[in-house]
Amino acid sequence: MLAIDFYDIYSQNNKIFADVFESLIAAVYLDCGDMERTWKMLSSLIMPYIDVYVNQDTLQDPAD
């Protein structure tokens, strides 16, 4: 029987996601050649997700 280590799968997926995100930043920067423009472009893409996942309201216990 094959034992599944869910923590290992979770860790690998986080690593893959981080690598893809890092590659995206590098590709945008290399394409436009300006860090300020890179930040503007990427912040418009990631801010909606940051607002959802970091918003203090979403971190509260649903039982409250």
C-alpha cells in the first residue's frame, strides 16, 4: 500500500507556486526593463488575492 504524505505534497506545491511566481516577476521585469513598471503590473494582478488572503476579516474565526 502506498502511503501519501500530504505535508510533502503541500510543501512541493508551495515550492512550485513560489517558483512560478518568481519566474513571472523576472519575465515581466525583463520585458519592460523597469522595476517601477514591473511593480505596477504585478501589483494589479496580485493585490486582489492579497486583499482576500490577508484581510483581517477573513482571518477571524467563523464561530465568532
